[in-house]
Amino acid sequence: MEIINPPSDRSKSAADPAYARHSDAINETRPAGFIRRAIAYSIDLGIIFILFLVFIYWGAMGMQSSGSIDLILLSSTGNLLLLSFVFLYSGYFSFFHAYGGQTPAKMVLRIIVVDKDGLPPSHLRALTRSLGLSLSHLFFGLGFLLAIIEPKKRALHDLLTGTQVILAP
């Protein structure tokens, strides 16, 4: 009797059509260019900003309907808003990159985030990549500008997480 190991949830078998499609994609397509990536990122930031405004509106309506607003609550509102934006930002990019490698803007512009095996990043890698996006903002966006000169057009957050943004098949 032969013992067969059960496949993991991210099995990288040539028989798996998703793996074959992404593996072929990373070998046969080009890296996404800086301009296309910048446009996608700008669209995604617009979506996140709209979602953030909706959450602020709901919060304001909830505070108004309660009838009393504490001064303590008002003094911590700035910190609460910043924290909620960070969670929304990280959650947005982590969710979409882990489930298919594309945010809505990347879908429209036909680019995809893949790991070194040509698969969408794992949940942990997607979360790390979204937090790495924050590092790319430091020093006037130099982490993003790295994608202009790097041979595979990877930004700082791509280099840190072993991902690449390519043109979707």
C-alpha cells in the first residue's frame, strides 16, 4: 500500500491549472511598468479614500444619534481615524493580493502580483507586502521610484516580500 501525502492548500503541481497558468504567465510576460503601476495604485487609493469617507460618515451619524459626544472621544478621534485608515489600507491590499493577486484597479489595468513561483502571494506575504507599501512612501516615495531602475521593475515592497507585478495573461 502506497502512502500519499495530502496536497497542501498551495500545492505547486504542474497538474494544477492555476499553477500552470501563473507559472506560464511569469515566464512569458513582462513586468508591469512604473506608469501602469502608479495609475493602479492611485485608483486603489481613491477607492480606499471613498470607503474611508463612508466609514467616517457612519461614525459621525452614530455619534450624533447617541446624543452626547465626550471630550475624551473627540481628543482621541485623530488617532482613531489614523488607525482605522491603516487597517483599511492594509486590509484592502492584503485581501485582494491574497485572493487572486489583483486589486480592482489592477484588474482593470490587467496587472497581477505574483510570488517567485508565479502564484498570488500567500496571506502572510500579502499582509507583509501591504505593510511594506508604507515603507515605500518614506523619503518622498523613493521605494516606489526603485521600480523605474530595478531590472524586473520591482519596488521596495516587492523586493522585501519576493513578489513581482507582471502584466496579466
